[in-house]
Amino acid sequence: MNLLDHLEVCTTIGERAFKEHGIRKMLTGMKDEWKEVIFEIVLHKETASGIYYKIKTFEEIGNLLDDHIVNTQMMAFSPFKAHFEEEISEWENNLRHMLDVLEEWMKV
């Protein structure tokens, strides 16, 4: 088999595989980052009406969450997402749910 006769097809397949690998790597990387996140709760203030706590690392977690939502949205619009579409959608839903929870915590 002379591969040079099929160079265009081989190139297309290779490029597609490279892009799909990038999506897999990005999803795995984001999930791995969240395994290391620690929600550290510290004393905020103590009053006569009670003791109040806050998330010490809220800003860092919020920034990570924002970055990951943007990255997930970019993947959702990728023409190479087909094999990962369900996983991308589930991951985005998880991130949005976490954002909603953190926003509610901030209100409290």
C-alpha cells in the first residue's frame, strides 16, 4: 500500500484524531484539577446572634470555575466533539450547578 496515494485522507484522519485527543485531554485535565480543590471553611465573624463562616478560597474557586465553564463552552462548539458530546454536556451542567450553589452561598 502506497500511503502517499492516500496522503490527504491520512492527513484528515490524523488532524481529526489530534483535535479529539485535545478535547479528551482538556476534559480529563479539568476533572483532575477539581480533585485537588479544597473548600476551606474559616470563621468569618462571631456575634451575639451566632457564628458565621465563609469559604476561604472562594475567589480562587470562582476563577477556576469561570475558566472551566468557558473551556467547556468552547468544546461544546467544536466540530470535533461528537465522541464527547454527552460528557461535555454533563460536565457543563455540573459546573453550572456548582456555580449556582456558590452564588447562593455568597448570598448567605
